[in-house]
Amino acid sequence: MRNAFEAGSGIVSNWDVMESLLDYVFIKMGVEGSNGGVDVPIVMTEAVANLPYSRKCITLLLQHANLTDIKF
């Protein structure tokens, strides 16, 4: 089983798995819009002292999913 997170740290290290996970969650939640994107605001939580690189990567993934409104 592939894991998106680094063992014991909670830091995402496998962004391909994270992208697949977000796609699955959005489909199961039924928030995929008619344009193929997400039409509702999404609130993402993150670890304390999250690395800027991690925030940048998750922001790019969410923008790739055509989110119209991202809040951290």
C-alpha cells in the first residue's frame, strides 16, 4: 500500500499519491462540478510549522483540481 505521508512525521512526501487521494475524496464527496472542477469552497488544515514547500505543492494540486476558493 502506498502512503502519501513520511512515516512518523505527517509530512506529505509522495505527491502523486496525495493527488490520487484528493481526487478520490472529491468524487466520493460529490463536490466535482460540471466543469470538472470543485465549485464549493474547501477548507484545508495543515500541520503546525508546515514547510513552505508543502504548502506550495498542496496549493498547486488544489489549483490543478480547478478549485475556485482555497483557505488554509
